[in-house]
Amino acid sequence: MSLTPKRRTTEKKLAANRINGRKSRGPVTPAGKARTAQANLRHGLYSEAPQEALIALGEDPAEYNHLLASLENNLEEGLERQLVRRIARALWRMQRAERMQDGLAVKRVQNGLQMEELAVTPRLLHNNDISERLGAIGQMMNRSGTPPTAAEIEALVDAFGDNPPKDIQELFPLVRSFGEAASKAPRPASENGNMGAIPSSAEGEEWDPVRQKLHAALTEVAVHYLKTGDLLMEIYDKARSPANIAALMAPKDENAMFIQKMEDSNLRQLWRLTKMFLMIKRSRGEVEEDDQSLTASDYVDENEVS
């Protein structure tokens, strides 16, 4: 692949270039000649002038000369310094990959919990709201004061909204019938001549079969919504359980898998560099062949990373 972008020239420009080219004698200064030599450089692998290739690749020839001089002066020491740098770089990349993995895991857990809780929370709130409305009907039935008015009955019904569940809608006729029966039930007169309180629950069971029917239906529906609420709360609590968080933490996207491969690649590179470094140390007599000091083999199994 060429290192210089391919130029697009019109026919008019080509004609002008030919005319101007006949007048030009080419570059005169050394810098101009160097630029001309690099004009059609493609990769520089077979270049006879390494300096030109380095410049074209955006690299500093002085750094290359410094590396070459360090190796020429003392190959072992120069190579050792380069290995130490590469070991440090491999370790740093491994730490960077670890931070990236942790960051992605935190995002996966946060997003997963948010999605699961958002899926449960509206259902839980709706269920709790229905349970509270059913409780209001039960309080109205067990009230020992005056009977409910028609407006109170309709307010209890309207509190369930425009589209209540079917089992709730089936309660409405019973609630209205109870209100009508309670308003017509005989009550003893009070001392001032007004009608007294409606009969108690026990007395009502004798004179008001409508109340009995409403009580049985209301109890069945209320128990159903109480159990549903307990089940939804259990689902909500499980979303933040250690097992579910661990499942959400598992890498699933391509970025996480790529980072894992990058981390494994750095580990293999670290193993190879460490082996080379120890070989140089042994060749200089700084590490004995039977030295029991800590080496990379104590941490890494070559079969796992090769």
C-alpha cells in the first residue's frame, strides 16, 4: 500500500505540468532531492536509504540511531533495556485491558438491572394500586357508620381507571348492589329521630345476602393481587441478587471479547519477553540455571499461553 495519497489530475493540469516540466531542471538543494526521492515511496521495505523510509513513515531517524548504537556498544545490555521496556509496556496494556473489562462489566450490570427493574416496576406499582383500591372497598363494607352514598360507590369504582382488569370489573355490579341494599336496610332510630348506624357485619350477614356475595368475591380477588404483589417483589429483589449480577457481568458483546483477546495476546507476549530476558541474565551469569528465585514460570503455564 502506498504511503502517499494518489493524486487525481485533470487533462488540463497534465498539459500544464508537461509544459512546466520542460522548463524545470529538477531539485537543486539536498532537502529538495530528498523530498523527490520519497515522492513515490510505497512501503520502504527494500529501500537502500533507511533514513528516507523512516522519515516517510513519520519516525525519527535519531531514535533509530540511538537504538542501533546501544546494541552495537553492548548487545546484551541494549537488548536487556529494550526487553524491560517491552515488558513494562505489555504489563501496562494488560492493566489497561483489565480496567476496560471492569468498565464494560459495570455498564453491562447497570444496563441489565435498569432493564429488568423497569420491566417489573410498572407491574408492581399497578398491582399495589389495585390492592389499595380493593382495601378501600373493604373498609367501606366494614364501616359501622352511615351507609355509602351512590356518589361514594361510583368514586370507588372510578378509582380503578378507564380499563380495569376483568376480575375487577366483575366486582362493580356487586359493589353497586351492596350500596343500594345498605341504603335500604332497616336501621334503628337514634335519640334525635334520625336513622342510626347500619347493622354490624354479623347482623348484616343475616339480612343482606348481597354483602355476603361481595365479601366472598372481594376476598378472592384481593388474595390474588396480594400473591401477585409478593411474586413481583420476589422478581424485583432477584434482579440485584449476586447470581443475577454475575450473569449480567458475563461478556457478551464483541468489544468485550476483543479486549479479552487483547489481554491474552499481551500475556503471551509478556511470557516470551520474560523468557528472553531471563536467557540474557543467565548468559551474563546473573541468574544461575538452578536458581530458585521467582520467575515467570511460577505465574504462567506455557501451555496455556502458547
